Amino acid sequence: MIYKFGDIANNVTEKRSPKPEDSQNYIGLEHLDSGSLYVNRYGIDVELKGDKLVMHKGDVLLGKRNAYLRRAAIAPHDGLFSAHGMILRPKDVIASEFFPFFIASDKFFDDVIRISVGGLSPTVNWKDLKELEFDLPSLAEQKVLAEKLWAAYEVKQSYLKMIAATEEMVKLQFIEMFGSPYVGWKYPTKSLGDVYHIGTGGTPDRKISSYYEGQIPWVKSTEVNYCELYDTEEHISEQAINDSNCSLYPSGTILLAMYGQGTTRGRVALLRTDATVNQAIAAIQVQDETESLFLYSMLKVCYDFVRNLAVGGNQHNLNLKLVSSIPIVFPPKELQQKFVSIAHQSDKSISELRKSVDAIDKVIKSLINENL
């Protein structure tokens, strides 16, 4: 049966001024991860300013700004949520257990993105959202579907926990062999910028569509996620490089995300193709393969340390000067090679687990798309 979204969900607009104790449980858009219904981190280390939305445990939190990031999650507790988001509660035409999957679906977000307005940070408005129409299965069908979806989702979570455990094991192995910026390094150190050339990139003008019709990979900071990048979501033309701040970086370059209060800032990736990057990424050029893999592993270990270097108001950012100041350790080459071999085996295991996660995501999407 077809319903307007205003008949499917309530838009909760209750707000209040934050108190000092609200900071530890506050959830902002930066705490919502694309593709995850769970909020895995929360809290902020600066004073909250301005009225915030009042959320309750079980509410569905929607990132209404930059909806193309497809951020929606279930509130894990009572507290305050960003005023740049939207709090949604299901009405009686949709099963509460099915509601989060409906909000996170491609069907819902495709329509939300379509009606978003604004330039740099397009935002969806309730007056437009409530008029969207959706064809829902019966309540009985929704409940059966939700049971299957949650079963698949929990299996996915178990794989993600295995990935996290494997990554933690590699991190501990690195610390045991070489130390860390917290316990002290076991070998001589230098500043990153004293050893390697570090650059950044830019974003070609979005208004010129031909810039994005080329074949040159262009990396966004959201793609910098502990992976080896063989291709990118978007590609640009040679003219786009000539007319912007973009530079072409060679395969083997290490990328470090500089912006974002969520998990993005401080993450790294390893280029496996020549590519350009946007201005939110530091590109560290390393010539030697073993050294490149070792530095990549080291920066993963130093993730929290690197994030804490960030500066700047409510939106903490890194910059090239701060990235250049990161202390890096230089153990003997044979020890670097030994660790890289260990890390490589772990990465193979993680790669297989990620394939399983991707397969489950496809099943979840298929189940939803077949029923909406």
C-alpha cells in the first residue's frame, strides 16, 4: 500500500540547550557511519553550543545534511543529537523492527538525495520529505522481512568484530616490535616531513561536468579507509587537473585523511594506481615497497595519536604542517620486512572477511529492494 512519508514517520523536533554533562553522550553527524545502523562512538571534547535535538534510545537518527553520505542509525541511548540531523519515529503503518532498514534503504535515500536543496551542503527539509510516497508491504510481511534482515545484520556484525580483532592483533605486534608514540619508540625517529614529500589535492569545479568525465582516479577522504585503492568512485579529466589544485600521485603513495571529527580523520590508505586526491587528503610519497607498507602499518598504529594532533574549533582538522610533524620510527630493514610479512598475512584474512561482509550487504539490499 502507498503512503506519504508523513504518514509513515514522525519528525521529532523537540530541542533544548545543552548542559556540560551532555557532551559525553552527544551524537553528531560525524558519529554516523554510512552503511551502519549502529552508533559505534559518541561524545565530543568541546563545549556544545546552540540548541540540540532531544533523542531517546531506539529513535532513528538521519543525517539530513549531505544526504548523499547515506547516514542513518539507531540511537543507542537518551541524549542530544545534532540540529543538522533529523530524528524519526515510526507510526503504526510500519513495524518498528523494520523501520531502521527502511530508512537506510536505497529507495529511501535515493529519494531524499533527489529532493535535497542547497549548494555545498545539500539538505533535505521535512516539508518536502513528508510528501514523498512509498509502497510498503503489509505489517505482517514487514515483520517477517525484519526478522531475516536482523539475522543477516548480526552475522555481518560478527564478521566486523573478527576484522577488528585481527587489526588489533597486528597493532599489538607492531608495538611489541617497535614501540609507539605513547610508550616510546625502540629505534631512532624522524619527522615524517623530513623524510618524505607530502602534498595534497583539490576538488575540480562541480559546475563543469566535463571535469568528471575523464579516466583519472580521484580519491575522496571517505574512500581513505585502511585499504589498498585500485580504483575510485569518481574520475576526472586531464583538463580538471590543469584547472585545479589536483596533482597526479604515483602508485605506492600513502594517503592520510586530514578532515573530520568522526572516524575519517587520521585514517590511511595505500594507492595501487596513479591517482589524484581532494584537499582533505595528505599524499605521502614513498618509493620503496617495503618501506611503503611498513609506514602504512605504522600510521594505522598511530591513528589515535595522529587524530589528537588535529586543531580547530568544533571541526578538528589536520593540515600538512601537522602531518609533517608526525614522528616515525626507522628500525633495520630486515625487521621492517619481517613485520610487513606478518601484516600481509593478516590483510589477506581481513580481505576474505570483508568479502563476506560485502556479500551480506548485497543480501540485505536485495531483500529490501525486492519488497519496497
